[in-house]
Amino acid sequence: MPYVGAIIGFMALFMLVDSINGDMRDFLEENTKIKQEQAALATTHGEKALRPEGDNAGENADNKGHSATEKTARPLIPWSVIITFLLAKQPQNLTYVIPFASLLAASFMTMMLGKNSELTALRAAGMSLFTCCIPVWLIAGVSCVVVFAINESWGPACLEKADAIEMEYLKHGKAKSRAAFAFELEHRDWLIDNLDMEGESTGVIVRQYRSDGTYEYLLSAQSARYDGGWVFKNGFVKHYDTEGNPLQQAPEVFETLEKNYTESPENIRSHSIDRERMTIAELWEVLCSGLVTSKRELHLLKTILLYRCLFPLAALIGALFGVALTISTNRMGQMNGFASAVGSLLLFYLITELGVLCVKNGWFQPLGSVSPFLGGALPCLAFFVAAVASMWRRA
């Protein structure tokens, strides 16, 4: 019950903070704009009703105004959509809430058993603390699996749902599936306004560089399709001299142009996803594609991959610290131990995020291929070993 109660309480707090910080406010402001549009439309209708029947000129003007206003009038955003949006953004918060719930529930259980001298009786009967806490380890293990599943499946799917709602009701479909990809192996950059994985992508720009980094040409097309090779339609190619300056000649205009570029839409999309939203499968796909040649980018992707694989251990780490540090024979010792357990888990969050940040900013770059392990794996493993050691000493 404390475990479930902690999860519900923290999630309610996160929803409240998200609502106050702007998520709900954006929807309420949009509803206010819609109400103003509806009021303007109602006023136009009222003015039309009050005009004399013979005022044809006024009637025609009113009809034009009515038509223009009617196009912008929209229904209010339902509360069900707003609540769905808020709920869709919570699974990512849940990955941080579950470890704290494990710690709080384990600490509460340990305090209650210590208060009634039940731990003393169990140990006097010859049972080790590890054996006594088998249900805790099982629940913490299931929590680790849940955190992993949220990061890999439920969380990204919910974020996509939230993005779809935001695009439909706040951005009104204006946001496009933009994609950008720097293919360093062949010195080429891509920028696509609307990437279509199977059909025609629109607003395509390709910048080709020479090996010395100067511009070779810029290709711009209204649309492009990939079918083993790229076919660009309705665009132009602008060439540059050896120093990277644009040539004086007019760009080459084309209706159809074929290019044997090796990049596929899947490659471009996988490299355009926000790293923080990439799943382990997507990270692995990018690493195996061979299209990333920058050592710094490779190290960052490997760091995030290791971090994603090991972060779910936070739920078990929280349970271990919650039991090991809260065991005491007096109330003051229990409270100090509980404070230490909470501080240890907070420190775990801080150190793991700091490790990824160090690799992202290039601070571990001089360490070479060891930096992904130091930034992505070592903090999680170190805290896990420390938690097990603390429990072992208590047992």
C-alpha cells in the first residue's frame, strides 16, 4: 500500500506541476482565443440581423465578413483531450517515481518491523535479512522491468500521442515531420521539411561538400522519392567553385533528377530523432548503420545506450538502500537512515545524469573509447554495488 500510494501521490504532484508550468495553460489560452473568435462571429450575425432588408450593399459586405469569420471559427478543445495530453506526458515521469516509491515503501516496511521488534525476532530465529526481504527484491525486480518497458515502449508511444494532440489543437497541423542528417562519411547534409518513409518527401535540400569542407553544390527540390536511389522533382542545383564561392552562372533547373545517394529515409529518420527519445533498438540501429563517423557522436550514442540499459536498476537500488540504511534499534537512527537513503538515491540521479552530460559536452573526450563506460555504465554499476554492499553489511 505505501508503494502504490507513493506512486499515485508523486504522479499527482507531477501532473499538478506540469499543469501549472504551461501544459494546461496553453490549452486554456487556446480556448480563450476560440471563444473570442466565436464572440466575433456572433457579433457579426447580430449586426446582420439589425440591418434593413433593402441594404444590399451592407448585406453583401456582411456575407463576405461572415464567410471570412466562419473559416476561422473553431470548436472549443474538450477537457477529455486536455486530460489525455497531460496523462500522455506522465510515463516519462513514472520512470523516476517508481524507484522513489520502492525506496519509500521499503523504508516504511523496515521502520514498522523495527518498531514492533519483528526484525529482531526474525534474525533470532536464524533468518538472514536477505531472506526476510525476498518479497521486496521480487517487487523491486518487477519495478525494474516496468521502468525498462516504459522507456522502450510505453513512454515513446505516449510522447508521440502528446505530440499529435499538440500538433492538432495548438499548432493546427503546421508542424511538419522535419528531418536533418549530416552524413560525414560522404560529406553531405540533408534537410527535409516533411519526411515520408514510403511516399514522396517534400521540401528537400541536400548540401554536398568537398573533402576540404568547402561547398561543392546545393540541391533543392520540391519533392523526392527513394526507391533504391533518390529521384528529385522540380528543383535546381547551384554549384560552387573550389573555394566554396557560388559560381556566377545560373542554377541548373530540373524537373526530374536521379542521384545514387546511399542514405535511405530510414537512415535519415533514425539520425533525426531526439537522442533523449531514442529507444535502445533505435540507438543500436544507428550505431550499426555505419553512417556515424564522428567519434564524439559515437561515444555519446554508446553512453546513452549503456545508460538506458542500466538505469532501470534504480528501482532495485532504491529498495536496497531503503532497507539497509533504515535498519536501526532506535527511532532517531531510523530517521537518519531514511534521510541517508533518500539522499543516496538523489545522488544516484545526479551522478548518472552528470555522466551523460560529461560525454555530451566532450569533457571525457581525451579518455577515448573508455568514456561511454565512464559516463553511461559506471555510475549505475557503482551505486548498485554500493547498495548491495550496504545490505550485505547489515545482513
